[in-house]
Amino acid sequence: MDSKEKHIRENEHVDADMIADSLRAQGKNRKRESTRKINRLWLWLGVLILVAILLYWIFSIGLIGDATGSFNG
């Protein structure tokens, strides 16, 4: 094997490492983005549940107040 072939083989090894590193970085970025999306979905689900609880609480207070006759109106 002459020096030219050796140089080509070394460059192929470096290129393979660079490709592997870039794929690894792309995978981390995709995972980070999907984690952000999932976190946003959970956040909105929590907000919707809290709004539903709040509306139910307000509605139940109104029904209980009307049923006992403690509200004037």
C-alpha cells in the first residue's frame, strides 16, 4: 500500500466519523424538538383540565346556592 492509498483510507475514516457525528447531532435535535412538542401538549392538556375544573366549580356553586335559596335573584 502506498502513501496515496493510506491517505485515502484515513480520509474515509474521518468522513465516516463526521457522518456519524452529524447523524448523532440530528437525532439529538429531533428528540429535543419532539420533547418540546410533547411538553407543550401536556401543558395545554393541563390548562384545559384546570379550566374545566374551574367551570365545574363555578357551576356547582351556582347550583348549590340556587338550591338552598341563599342567593337573592
